Amino acid sequence: MDDLAGFLRTRRARVDPATAGIPTDGRRRVAGLRREEVAHLSGVSVDYYVRLEQGRATQPSEQVLDALARVLGLDGTERAHLHRLARQPRRRAKAPGGRIRPELLRVLDLVQGAPAIIMDHRMDVLAGNRLAGLLYGRPELAGLNTARHIFLEEGERGLYAGWESCTRDVVGHLRLAAGKYPDDPGLASLIGELAMGSERFRRLWARADVRARTHGSKAYRHPLVGLLELHQENFALPDGSGAELLVLSAAPGSPAEDGLRLLAGLAADTTAPARPAPEEARAGEQP
């Protein structure tokens, strides 16, 4: 699903030669740096770098990878992704799986006044609290895939006030997951489905950008309560499952806080849980 050669090519194409100290004229026929320029700046032979981009060189050293990361201007997430791709032939991570612990489901119930969900590396929602179900308009959140929801469910696109930014985040996360779990058939199937169904996904995927989900602003346009400008915090679960707890909070005294309170009140008589029963909750298992 992802490879070192393709990642190097896309990163090379985005580097402005002028920022690398290379004089430019109007005769350059390629975007970004040439292969020989990357090789020279990183201190490796042109032949070796060409073999890297052609997928014919394996197991580059840590020093070579660090030099390439410097020349290509990679950030911390991209640097880690580069090292992971370079080490794939030696050891491939197995896609995580297992049950969601009942104790973790109880944590969701303790989150009051903020939507909260548990999501795996494929962006499958494994469980969510009641307010998250109200936000998405789905009493049962388990089984929702947010990548599919954003790209393929046209009727739901209006929920995301920053839809274009959301799509970039989703593709960046899936690229990162593909590098970490290249042998996950469920992830490969999802990426293929998104590529077949969305031109925007295909264009963003071709850029090979990677993004780590940590925190940031998320805006939703809810049909009942209007615009909700929220802050998302991602908490990686410490059990090695690859799943994360996502909490969407509103600033105290903000219109978004009033909106969430109104949303909860409008459906105060709704008793259907937004999460699965403990014995049914599974993370990362294939049907």
C-alpha cells in the first residue's frame, strides 16, 4: 500500500531548489529537486539514490535516512514514516486486534458534556458515548467508518464545516497507517474502496502526505444546533491495539458549549446507547 521509493519521489518533488541553495533558471523540467541533487546534498552516490527511488536498494542505514530527511525537509511525522518504510522488509507489524475492555467503555460513560469515541487505525468507530451519537445523528456508532463517512456519503458532507481540511487529515492518517500495517487486508480494502469512489481521495493519496492525529480544531455544522467549533484531543490507548480515544470539547462559555448542551437537551429522552455492549465490542477484527 505504501513504499519507500514512492515516498521519496513525492517528497523530492515538493522541495524548492532555491531553499536548498541550488541556483535555478527557466530550463528545469522537473518539479522540486533532481535525483542527482538529492544524492549530492545527502552525501550518497547518485547510483545508490536512483536505486532507492526504483525500489532496488534495501535497508539504507540510519545515517542515510537522516541525511535524506534533512535534505527533503521532513517533519517529525514524515521522518518516522520514512524510517518505518525503510524497515518494512525486515519486520512487518501485524494489524492489531482484540476486544475493547469493559473498563474502557465505562470511561466513555464518564465523559460528560463532550462527544467521545474510540477509533482504530482504519478509522472504524469501535464505540462512542451518547453525545457522540447525537453529534453524528446515529444512536449506534459502532460500525461507522469516518473515512468512508467523509469521502463517500455525500449526504453527510455538510456535517463537516471544514470538509477539505478533514479530507487531508484523513488521507494523511491512512497513509501513516498503511506504512505501519502494510499487510492489513481490511485497510487495503478500505483504501481501494475510497480510491474507486472519490476523485478527491485519489488526488490526495497520490501526494503521499502523512499526518499524525494528535489534537486540533474541528468544526461541525449540525442540522439541529448549528455550527459547533470544537477542540479534538487524541489519546493513544496504552494496550498496543492501535486504537485511540478522541474527545471533542468546547471552550467554556463558548457558543459551541451552549450548542452541545442544547443538543443533549433536545434528545434527553433518547436512551439508546451509542456504544456496543462490552461482549460485542471488538477492535480491528475482520468479519
